[in-house]
Amino acid sequence: IPRMQRGLPQKRNIKDVKKVIAVSSAKGGVGKSTIAVNLALSFARRGYRAGILDTDIFGPSIPTLLNLSGEPRLSNNNQLLPLSNYGLKSMSMGYLIPESSPVAWRGLMVMKALQQLLHEVDWDGLDILVLDLPPGTGDVQLTITQQLVLDGAVIVSTPQDLSLKDAVKGVELFKKVNVPILGLVCNMSGFICPSCNTSHEVFGPLHKIREMCAKHDIRLLGDIPLDAKICEDADRGKPTVVAEPEGQKAKIFGDITREV
Ligand code: ADP
């Protein structure tokens, strides 16, 4: 039955953007924004016109991760102009409100801000836009999945049971609205101890995530180790793919973009 007849609004495209991919996680703090920004940068490194849209209204991370700040300028037709660094265009609520002021908005204000981020940005022609979703399956995710044409979703999880169980719920949400699941990225998969040089599975064994993926017919796109350098890079606004473009981790991100 067509969406209109079911009383659902027609899904909308993001203007001037060829492909839109959502990066999602069930829990906060599993590295979703880190993965999203590194994927977007890997697309840019491969020659695509790439952008990242931070849809986390309450805790935007993209300005810090890309070392960008300041208010976006407006185009002639009053659209927000993205801020760019490392060859990547970006837009985030973090550019629109001062860092020090906590956002204590009610639902309606949040939805208004979200609509502005989704439909009032002048991307000026992108091959690929990565959406960094807030964690969980709340209002913002529902609005995005129900109202927007998404070409696919990438799920981020650690190998921990707690994170994996909820990741499955996120997968179900995308399946329900017919958004293809491109695959899962396992973050913080293992820690190579600098003293003894052996790998420790801090958040649980990788085979669990493989089993979960097989059970739910999800492709495991790759795994990123727990590494203090990733954390440092993030804090100084130089994501791993930029900080160590020829390093092993940049290669993993590059491989994932190829899979996607
Ligand atoms: P989320 O978007 O899921 O809330 P973030 O991307 O903000 O997660 O990451 C949470 C914290 O973990 C950040 O401090 C980030 O730098 C760090 N982090 C993410 N992935 C890794 C990793 N593989 N190794 C070490 N630290 C990581």
C-alpha cells in the first residue's frame, strides 16, 4: 500500500545529494561519531564529494572532531553554508548554538532544528552524505528513518553483549522502514597491550559479534581496535584517517567505505 494511502508522508530526499548513509548505534559512547567522521573522510579521500551531517542536537561531536567552529554563513537564498575541513563539508547543531549553552529544548523545537539541518543546508552537490545519528531509537531517529530517503545504514557496536543486544533493536528499526542495512562496524574490538604486545578482548570476544551478524544476516564490515591514539586524534580535531593517512587503521576505514 502506498505511503500516502497509509497516512504516512512521502519520504523526502536531501537536496543536491546523491547518496545518504546513516551511521547509527544503540548506545552512546561506542564510537559512532568517530566511525562516521572517519568513514566520511575516507569517502573524500577516494575522490567523492563527501559531507557529514551531525544530527545529534543535544550532544554534537562533529565540530570538535573536525576542529571547526563558528556560525555558518547564509547563501543568497538563505540556506546554511556548510563548514569544511580536510576536504569534507559538515553541518552540525554545534555551529548554530554556543558551546557553553546547554540545549534544553522540548520536542517541537528539536524537530524544527532537525528539519533545518536536513532541508536548509546548501550542500552544493554531494556524492555522499554521512548522517551521524544520535544514539538509540528516539524521536530524531524515527523522524529521519520515516521521512527521509536513506540509501543505507551502518550500525556501530562494541563486542559487548549489552551493546550488541541493543544494536539488534536498531537493526530492526531500519528493517521496518525498508532502509537497507549495509553492515556493522565493530569498534573497540581488541586492545594490543603495549607492554606485552598481546591482544586483549576488553569488551568481549569478536566471535560473539560474528555470530550475531550471521544470525541476523548482517555483514560485518570491519573491526577497529581500542586504541588511545584514536581518542587523542579525536580530541585534537584530527581524525585518524587524517592524522595517519597511510596507517593500518586508515586502511580499515578505507576498506569499509569500499564495502559500503
Ligand atoms: P558515540 O558517538 O558513540 O557517542 P564517540 O565517537 O563520541 O562515540 O566516542 C566516544 C569516545 O570514545 C571518544 O572519546 C572517542 O575518542 C573514543 N573512541 C572511539 N573509538 C575508539 C577506539 N577505537 N579506541 C579508543 N577510543 C575510541
